[in-house]
Amino acid sequence: MASSARPCSLSRFSSRGALRPGYSMLRQTVSELAAGPRGWQQIANFLVFGVLLLLFAAGLRRATRSVMVPALVALIAAALVVSGLFVTDPVHSAATTWHGTVHNAAAIPVFLGLPALCLVVAVLSLRRGSWGWAVYSTVTAVAMLATIQDLASDAYAGLFQRITIVLGWTWLTVLALRVRAGQSPLATSEVGRYRGR
């Protein structure tokens, strides 16, 4: 369930952005889809994905020997729920609202927490000799931190945010699939037993 939630979230905001009149996916962020008459759809996207990610965090805690990894996933999930509850302000607007400020604050655990999660998993993977997964996790973290810097761009903030999201959400999907298959260095010997339930 968790592994399928991320691709669904990506396709949802991509289709909404493409179909919304006057909305530029190059310039405007995903959060700006929550404003306007059909904004409830993006709000629901944040909330549903956040709840599913919380369930994923609970599953990780049960199926892995790690405490920090599920905690970081839960932090990201909670931040997504807050992002859904408080609508953002337009990124390139001088006007700010209290709910836009809360939304922007909630974005910090998402866009910094996910690279941090990647790096934690990379270190754990190195300790267990999983070099390929460690390299992939490290590259994902560095790439996310590099692309998120370009959110200040007037012309391409939306594009760079989408690249960041795709990098992070893809990595989370692969993590979920690897843990489920018992292939992650985070997995315990009991993963197979939980899969059978």
C-alpha cells in the first residue's frame, strides 16, 4: 500500500497541474494547487499521502531494527498532513498569511527530512555492506538538496520542486519495496513473517 501511494501522489498533482487553466508547472509549486476552487483535491492528496506514510512508518518500526528511520518517515508524514491543513501562499508573492507561514514551516521537515533520511539509510547500509543501496541513497540526498535550492527561481521553481519530489518519492518507493521483500539492510529476519500476515 505504501509503495503504491507515492506514484499515485505524483500522478495526481501532475495531472491536476496540467489540467488547471493558468497554472504553470514550470513556475508554480505543487502546493499552489491547493489554492482556488478545486484546491481541495491537492489538500486531499497531502492528507491521504501523509496518513499512508504514517502507516508506512509504523510498518517500518515493526519490520526493521531501526528507530531513527521510522521516526524520520513519521516526521515527514506529519509535515505533509500539516501542509494539507494549511494552504500555502503563492511562492513569488510578497503577501504572506499565517496559514501560508505554517505551510512553509511544514515544508522544512519534508524537503530537508527526506535527504536526511536518505543519508541515515546510507550510513546504515554501509555498516551492513550494502554498497549499492548506500550509493543510491547518498546520490538521492545530494541531488534533492541541490535541486531544492532552485525554488527561489522565478521561472523554474515548479520544475525544480517537481524534480526534488520525484527523486525523493522514488527513493521512498524503492525503500518500501526492498523492506517488503526483505532485501533492505534495515530489515529484520522477521520481515517474511509479517509479510505472511
